[in-house]
Amino acid sequence: MNHDDLPTWSAKAAAWAQDYHNTLRDRPVRPTVTPGSIREALPATAPEQPEPIEQIFADFEALVPGAMTHWQHPRFFAYFPSNASPASMLAEQLANAISAQCMLWQTSPAATEIEERMIQWLRAAMGLPEGITGTIHDSATTATLSAVLTMRERALDWAGLSEGLSGQPRLRIYASDQTHSSIDKAVRLAGIGQDNLVKIPTRDDLSMDPDALAAAIKADRAAGHVPAGVVFCIGGTSVGACDRIEECLPVVEAEDLYTHVDAAWAGSAMICPELQPLWAGAERCDSIVFNPHKWLGVQFDCSVQFLRDPAPQIRTLGLRPDYLETLEGSDITDFNEWTVPLGRRFRALKLWFVLRAYGLEGLRDRLRNHVAWVGELAEAIRAIPELEIVTEPRLALFSFSHREGDAATEALIQKINADGRVYLTQTRHKGRFVIRMTAGSFDCTREDVMMVNTVLNELLPTKR
Ligand SMILES: *Cc1c(COP(=O)(O)O)cnc(C)c1O
């Protein structure tokens, strides 16, 4: 295949994508595949000779779509959504054509400057004050790792970077018991150690207890440890827990700790002004991450990190070897100094396309609908005698279970997913096995969301 063949095959791929999208509702959300079957269908070694693209494309059609979980399915209610709006897909196609490595301004001037502008667009749309800047990472995990590394180095006065961690005091990071495992991963990878991630208990509303936070910091200081930072949770993955950041900030600010907000999923909803009180106080935090690749229609991967002052993170992550020196120009940003990997994809292009093609109002309409329909579904489920809402809707996420206990709930989710019309996943809340329900697909409708109610009513034994 050469470049002259690309338009034909690209057009075929686009037509395939359209047909795929149009037939998604008719497919089960999750495939029935036996583990190992796809691997076995592929030859054990790579071809020595070129193969025709016709054959490769045909094999793709035969093997892949039927063995994938359809994340773009409008009735995908599992985990969190991973949306790909058509405008985003188009932007990725263009970014692929250019295939720039966007590590420096001079390797990618437009990518760098569109990235700067997109951060500003989002900052304003999300109600954050002027002066906040930021960058784009592959994932929230990487953004959180960057923030935790910055916490570490700031607390060590940047000695860890040169001397390593042995001989340094014991650092302590605080987060609620509702935070995502990416925080655990970050403290592990940062060499701080899992034992030094202090999980602060949450109150009845699942927010971090500020008194418990203050007490933990005090005890750590008394023990000679060094408190380094706090990670707040806005929209926890399990059941959507939100810290009340403003209530915790007085103690955090008095202790001069670095703060990071993990709003990976819920952050997208902050483009709706009426929802912004949910993260009140985030504007005073040092770092915030959210994933447009979850709920904003921008396809994976695209994770935005806002920074109140980028200098500490640049000091932590940035290196400038001779071969990366920029010889001309001032007033330029070299984003590789803000991120863990040196190489960077042109991710800002899809943000630019999506924000323009749908407009903030178009995106808000979708988010508001998801929240409203999920609320409506929760009421319908509340009326089913066998079932019980365990955690109330937070944005577009709630959890429920069978009144007869964990075994009945587990049997129910297996039946739901075997049915195939909708796909939901489970979590544990306060020791209890619960079914999570979240909606956020770009094209899902009220009928798609209410299908969960139809399926439940069909599957549960009581005659209604
Ligand atoms: C999804 C999620 C993450 C991880 O996001 P990645 O981009 O996959 O690393 C972290 N925190 C929360 C709250 C999430 O929902």
C-alpha cells in the first residue's frame, strides 16, 4: 500500500465507520468471545512478503468488530464512557496525516499554540480564573503521576531529583478513601510508597473529613514525617464521591501542601455553570486533571491538566539537553517539559474540532440530558420492589443492588450483561456488591437509558 492508495482506503474506512456506527444499536454491547480465539486466528509469525490491503481489510472486518466491546454503543453504561464524536475522529485522521511529534514548539508550532488556546477555552468554560494554564497528557494516570512527582520534589526542595530518595524524610500524601487507584499507582511509582498514601475517611456524603485530614497531618508532623500534598476527588470512579474542597483548603493552605484534583470523569460536566459548585475550591488548587476523552466527546486519549503555576511541575519534569535546545524564538512553550514522556501526540486538534463542531451549548445539552435521564432511571429503579438504590445519582452515576444481598445482585448483573442490550459493571460500596449505572455516550437517547429499566423488569421474577 502506498500514499496513492490512501484516499480509496480512507474512504472505505470512513464508510465502514458510518455503517458501524449506524448498526451499533443492533449489536450486543459486549461480544461473546472465547479467550484466546482471536490470538489463535492470527498466524504465529509476521508475513515475510507484503500482503494486499484488500486481504488485510477483509480480515479486519471478519475478526475485529465482532470481538470488541463497543464503547461507542449508545447503551454502553459500564465503567465511564470513552466517547468519539465524529468531529473528533476527523481531527484524529488529520493529526495522523501530519503525524508530528509535538515535544517542542519548533517541532510543532500550531500544535503547541492550539494546545495553549484550548487550555484557555476550557479554563474559561469551566469557570476557572484567568492565570491558570495547563497541558494535555495521554491519561489522568499520567497527569496525576506528574502532580505527585511535583508534590514530592517541592516537599524535598528538589533534592530527590538529584540525590534520590534514600536518606530523605518520609513523605506523606493524603487522599480520601474514595479516590481512584491511579493515586495509589502514582505514589508507588514516585517512590513515596503505598504506606505513605494516607487514606482519609469520608463522611456520610462520601467527602473527605476535614477534621480527620487535619488530625492525620498533625500526627505525621509529630512523627517527624513530611506532609507533601493532598489529592482531592471530584467524581470518584466507584460511586461518584466528591470531596468538599473548600472545607479542606484552610488546613491544606495553612500547612502549605501541594494540591491536585482528580476530576477525570466529572470534570467535563464543569462546562455547565450550574454544576460548577460541585468542585468549589478547585480554582484554588495547584493542579486539576479531567479527561475530555471520557464525557466530552473527544476520543481517547486526551487528558487535560490545569496548573495554577506550571513552574514547579516544569522544574520536576523538565530537562533541556543540548539536542532539544530551541535556538530561535522567545515566548514559546516546549510542552515536553510539562509531561512525563518526551514525545507527544497532536491531541489539541480534536479538542479544537469538538469544541467548535458542537459548541459549548451543544456539549452542555448532552451532559445535562445524561444527568436528567440517569436521574429518571434511578426513580424507575426505585419503584422496582426487588431493587434498592444504594448510592444516589451524582451527575450521571448511581448504584443499586438486589435487596436479597450480594449473591442476588451478582446473579442479576450477569443476567443483564448476558442479555446484551445494555452493559453495566459492578463495584463494592461499603463492603456491599453493587451495580453501577452511568450514561454518557455522545449519541445516547432517553430511550437508550430507559432500556435498563425495561431489561430489569423483564429479568426480575415479580410479575408486573
Ligand atoms: C478514569 C479515571 C481515572 C483514570 O483515567 P485514565 O485517563 O484512564 O488514566 C482516574 N481517576 C478517576 C476519578 C477516573 O474516573
